[in-house]
Amino acid sequence: MIERRLVFKAALAAGAAVVVAACSGTNDGTALPTGAANADGEGGGAQPVAKITAEPAANVKDAPVLKPVVIKVADGKLTECKVTADGGKDVKGDTSPDGLTWTSSEPLGYGKKYTYAAKATGSDGKPVEFTGTFTTVSPAKQVRATLNPADNAQVGVAMPISVKFASPVKDRAAVEKALSVKTDKNVEGAWGWLSDSQVDFRPKEYWPQNITVNVEAKLYGVELGGGAYGKADVTTKFKIGRNQVVKVNTPEHQMHVYRGGSQVKSYPCANGLDAEVDRNTPNGTYIVMSKEPTAVFDNARYGYTNVNKKWACRFSNHGEYIHENQDNAANIGKTNNSHGCVNLLEADAKDYFDSALVGDPVEITGSKLGAPMASDVKDWNYSWSAWQALGAK
């Protein structure tokens, strides 16, 4: 994330000054001649015809940082334009080919005073000058945002894009306008707010495999509501890997792995205890959230602590993993007796672990327990219409 103090390039053009007119900015940002002299230095000459204006106008306070500074001249051409920030750095900008307009090319800084100075030569050959100052908005709070997945990650076809804010957002629509997702192929998707400080993007169907996804969150300068503004822009570029989906129908005691729609592996498993609904492996569509070669399990309610298991792939913050449980080998493939996890034999767990990517879908059916909507990654447990309804109103 890069915070910018932006500087704009002055466009200079030479112009011979036959008549000098000192000008100053008025409250509406217009060049106002305060005196003129003819070429012989005698007073009483006609006023110059050129008129310079600026936006923001002179003396404006709380100017937006994303709106460009624009300096224009009527009845003449600009010969010099400069906008200078606190500290003396020039703001980058360019003069149009016709010499009528100068426009800044980068955002301004928060809470800063800017000074502009422009010169032009009128159609009557007389020069005019314009000066003035304005100040930009000073946010009550600057809110940082983070993006996931990270740059250069390779993830599974169910991986959502997540933007998380350090503080709650009031203006959700303004945020969504600042977000963009671009891919190699056309993908239908939508943003959904999972809380006041998190908005996720998921496609209608799983991502196409082997595509690149570029995400831009141009949040700097965006008013988030309540006096808060985005602190910085954030971006990420990541790749969707091969299409691999895990499917478990809990009464079957089998975990099936599909690649590109075809079954490539089937492992015997033991799932959550059928007789106790709270211990069922819950129905729903999840993603592999993390991969842990060794995981430590604790559940005081059921009387176990510091239980170490290998090759663990977490797919819900409700407590569900796919992991090795060689101690339960007698029941694997025959009986569901776990506390909600999918138990595999050690060799099978290692084989699956090595094949998995964070973001791979895990689809559970056949259980009496519904999806735990308190899980961190619940995006796929909404219907498409329900997901769309989570967008900014």
C-alpha cells in the first residue's frame, strides 16, 4: 500500500511580455488585473483581455484530493502554470495542446495547502498573471484496508476476494465504486458485505481454472462516511489454479476428489457423529482455509486437549478440518464418530494434503446440521440471489 504525496509537473511556454499586468486571485478563482502599463511605461492603457480561472477556486477549503486541479484561460493562451504543495514540491500536470487548459495528473495530499501561479498571453498580446491558494480536506480518520488473496498467490476455484477495513464503513456504495476485478475470461460475480468492515467478491459459479485475476481498490480519497476517508490504494494480482473439488456425502463414509469435473481419488473417511447433531459435519460449501502439517486440537466440552494430528486442511472456523486420524482407523470408512472433522487414514491424508490449494471447494451433504454462518468464509453458503442482496443498496 502506497500513500502518496503527489507532485505535479509544471508546463512552461515562453512568451514575450510587451505589457505587464499584475493580477491576483479573486474569491471565485479569476485573474483580476490590478494595474497595467503600456509599452512606454505610461499608465492608462486598456485592460488585458485574457482571463485566467482555476478550480478549486482561490481560498477554497476542504477541496477533494481526487478531483484534478484545472487552470483555464479565455481570450489567450497559457504560458506558465505551477501548483505547489506545502514544502515546495510541484504538482504534476500538463497543458493541453491548444494552450487553453492545464490539468493536474495525480491526486493531492490530505490536509495540505496548495499555491497556484499561472501566466498567459491574451489575444491582444498582453500578459496576465494569476495566483491563489486553496486547502484540501483533512479527514477525521484515515482508514487502512487490506486485500486477500495476496500478490502472486495461486488459489483454488472457490477463493473469494476479500477487502477488510480497519474501521467500519458507512458509505458502502462509495467503496464498491472504487473496487474493480479484471480477469482473462468473462466472469459473472458480485460484491457482498459480510460486515461493516468486510466486503467480499465471489463469482456466481466457481472461477474458471488457470486464469489471472487483477483487483484494484482505489480507496485513497474515497469518503467512507462519518468524516473517514480511505488511507491508501491497494491492489493484488493472483492466479486461479486447477479445478479441484472435494465432495463428502456423510452417510457414505467416503471423501471424493474431482479434477476438472472427473473423480480422481476416493478416500475412506469418518465424519461427525451421526447420533448427535451438534457433532455432525455441517452441510454446506466451504473452502480450504489453511494447510497445517501438524495441528493441535482442543475441545474441553468433549474432554480432549492438546491432541496432535497431521496433514490438516481447515475448511471452517466452526472447527472443521480434513485431517489424519490413524487412531480412529477402525471406524474410518465405516462409522461416523468424529466431533465434526473429516478423518482420513494417515497415507490418504498426506496424499490429499499434497494435492490441496487454499481456496479449493469442500462440499458437504447428507448431514442434519446446517452451515455455520458464523464461519469466516461463508460466501458459498449464500444462494446467488441472497449473495447479490448483500451488495450496497
